[in-house]
Amino acid sequence: MKKIALMIAGLGIAVSALPATASAQQWQNINSRQANIEQRLNTGIRNGALTRPEATRLRTQFRNLNGLEQQYRRSGGGLTQAERRDLDRRFDALSQRVRTQKNDRQGRR
């Protein structure tokens, strides 16, 4: 009985620590996120993990996102907090699409 109680207590502590570690992840600035995604695209193209249509589509989305960032920067002397959150959300989605496409096993033939 004592072992079960200790196990439940330990599990409770571990679960409560999860949000703290998730929020402790370091925020990346926009330029480093762009460089990271571009590097991942280049690597995927070089090693064949991305097909030509996948690479073209992802590069187009990447360029569009870069254009949106420039539009935001021109519209008011920098990025507002809302624009930064929007770009972060969009970069997260693009990063997920790159990850998905690189790992879908549809490499070049």
C-alpha cells in the first residue's frame, strides 16, 4: 500500500512539472526561426527526404511568410505583439509541415 501511495505521489509531482518544462523552452527570434526552417528545407532537398513538388510548395509558403513579416515591419516601425504572435503561430505551422513532409517517406526516386 505504501509503494502505491509513493508511486501516485511521484506521478503527481512529475505531471505537475510538465507545464514548467514546456514553458521553459527558449523563445527563438524570427530570424533564427527563418534560418532554421531554411536549413531544414535545404537538408531535406539535399538528402532526398523532400520531393520536388513538396520542396516547391514549402519554399513558396516560406517566401510568403517572409513577405508577410516584411509587410508587418513596414506597417508601423517594427512588429507589434499581435504580429509577433501571428508570425510565431505561422512559423510553428510551417515547421510542422516541413517535419511532416520530410518524414512521409516519399523521397525522390
